[in-house]
Amino acid sequence: MLVGDFTMHGVTREISLPVKIKGPITAMGGQRIGVEAMGSLNRKEYGLTWNRALEAGGVMVGEDVAIEINAEAVKTQPASTK
């Protein structure tokens, strides 16, 4: 679980996102690991309430904001000393 402070529109709240670890694998000369975190939050909890009704029904902006984080880390080799 990834837990941290998220700030949007001047409002900070703690959020937590489930994490998937992928790897490790060896590729392109190094050992690599992938991290993926996904979740969503309600924009109204951050003071973003503007919206507009559409003629065909419904509203222009949804309440849910999707969050997706993809990261890759590469294990570095120690510098050789001569």
C-alpha cells in the first residue's frame, strides 16, 4: 500500500493506493523492478465543485478523478575503484 499526502486545489489529504510490484527482471544491462499504483478520489473533497448541466442530460465534469502511478527502478552497479 502506498500512503502519502496528496494536494489538489490547495487542499491536502492523506490518500492510500494499492500497489503492484512487477519484477525484478534483468534487461538492458541492469536489474529492474516496476511499481504500479492506481486509485481514485472525489474532486469535491478538494473544493472543486464547479460543473455545468448538459442539454442532453448529465453533467460536464464527473466527480471522480483517476490516479495512476507507474514507476521503474534500476539497480545501479557500484563504481569500480582502481
